[in-house]
Amino acid sequence: MKIENVKIINHNNTINNADITLKDGKILSIIPKEGEGSKILMPGFIDTHTHGIGGHDFMDGKEATETITSIFPKFGVTSIYATIMTREKEVMLNSLKEISEAKSRGANILGIHAEGPFISLEKKGAHNPDLIIKGNERILIEQFNASQGMLKKITFSPETCDDDFIKRMIELKIMPSIGHSNASFKRTIEAIEMGSLHSTHLWNAMSGVQNRNPGMAEAVIYDDRVFAELITDFVHVDKETVLFTLKTKKPEHIILVTDSIRPAGLPDGESESGGIIIEKTGPKIVLKGTDTIAGSGATMYECVKNLIDLEIPLEDVVKMSSYNSAKSLNLENKGFIQEGMDADFVLMDQSYKIIKTFIAGKEY
């Protein structure tokens, strides 16, 4: 297959015009040429924090998971971490098992992300407070085994999980992601020193920035070892805070995620998520009758487009929407458009509207 006259945007370079050929799911050749490409080619978006989309939730099981993977390419997403949230123990174990058995019909399932139950009551967000627990190695092992090794990331609060729990996650090659936490700056840095090099949705559901009582958000911004998730739906984080984050944390250390849940991509109204009734108004989703954010109604494409509309350099957008995720997950063949890499990318017109998404060279 050959795609002609494209402007290729990578995290560290731009080819103004080229023809690209694909073979066996890989990029076979890139041939630069004169002029300006009539279309734009960006690495496929990688969303490592999404609970669902289009009326489906990963916790609904194997069939729902496979359906979700078929929806994501419409929004430029080529790879995901299927995310589950705090529920009853057996429900979580069954979800981990079902997701691990699912086959992709579109976006690659790179692993599973468990957001909870090892989180802080003070920063629970939309999680059921009755089901939140402290770090428990026995339950951790049960979850890992149920996932058949697909459990790759856990959001946890370091003030309710001891050092042994963090060590056990790392031994299992699970990414410890600090979040939903009221931890102090000091305890957060201790968790980072132990290998917690990822943070869940910076600014949301975490202790913040204070002159005499610095918290998790300040530690995450301060420490360049940490990759920070950022939701640019302009609901979880407003425009000014997005710009502040880009200036302080820098695009090199930010990973764009959606935290999308079941109603994302659907009309406004009531629905259910994690056993709780929620209300959607545009990209904003809250617990019914409250102002508590319960996940995002935005798609990855909308989050990317918001950055483009803020006139963030396209190479920085690629860093945050694809390359940094691939780097943090040690994915050698994704997040970059060059010969020999996986043919996962998004083809857009000059107005940044998606024309097609390619996954392993297949058109969606």
C-alpha cells in the first residue's frame, strides 16, 4: 500500500511532503519529496486511561471490550490500556479475566489499568467509598493472576499503600501510577524514588500546590522522572491550567489521556458507570445531582484538537498523544513514523479532521 503527498509529524521532526509505503503491517519506506503535503500524518494516538466509549464499558466484559476496540479508530486511537475502576472484589477479578481474553477488532489492547481500589478516601472522586481499601498484596496477586499477566498499571495512593506494596507491583512489572491521593510532597517523592514514575490525571483527585503544605501535584510537576497524565477536555483541567502545565512540566513529560467513560461519543443524558448514575453534558460528566466529575465525555481526538486549537506546536502534540506513552511503556515500534515501525497512524486533512486511521497498515 502507498500513501502519497503527506506531511509527516513526529515528536522531533517534520517531513513537509513524502510518499509512504506499507507492507505486512509495517512502514516499508518513506520517500521525501518537494512541496507541501496535501494531508497530515501523525502517529496513532495511544490512550492509556480510558474506561470505555460509545455506550460500552470495559467492565461489561469480553464482548464489550472487543466492541470498544472497534470504535476507537474512528477517533484516531490505535492502542489503549483498558481501564477498570473500584468495584466489588469479584466484579473486578471477573473484569480482569474477561478483558484479558478479549481480541482486538481495532485498537491494540496493550494491557489493563486498574484505577483503584487502593486509593484515598479523601480523593476518591467518583469511586465508591465503601469499596476503597488500603494496599493489600494478597488481593494484588489475585488481580494479577485473574488478568493473566495483562494487568500493567495500577493507580494507587502512596499514603495508604506501604513500601512493600509498591515493591510488589514493580516485581510484577506493573506500573505504579500515583493518584487519587492526599499524599504529602515528601511521601510522593518517596514513592517516586521507589519507582512510581507515572501519575494519574495530574491536578484531579490529588493533593495540590501550597506554600506550606505541598502535595502530590507539586511533587509531580517538580520531578522530571515522572510522566504525568493530562486530560485536555477543558473540564478536568481548564485552558489556563493546561498552558501552565505545559510551561512547567513540559510536553516531554506529559501523557495525554481521556479518562473517557461509557457515554463518551454519545448524546447528552443519564447513564451508568461503575454502578453509579451519571449525567453527561458535552464533554462534562458528573455524578447525578452533584458537581463531582465522574470521567470524561471527550474523545482522544477532541483532546488532541483542543491542543491544536491552543496553537501548541504539532511536534509537542505528538509527544503527548503518542510518543511519550510509547516511551513510558517501552514500546519500540510505536509512537513514531519511520521505516520499520508499526504502521499505526492517523491521516488528517488540512483542517485536522480525521480521514482514516491505520492500525498495522489496516484502514479504519
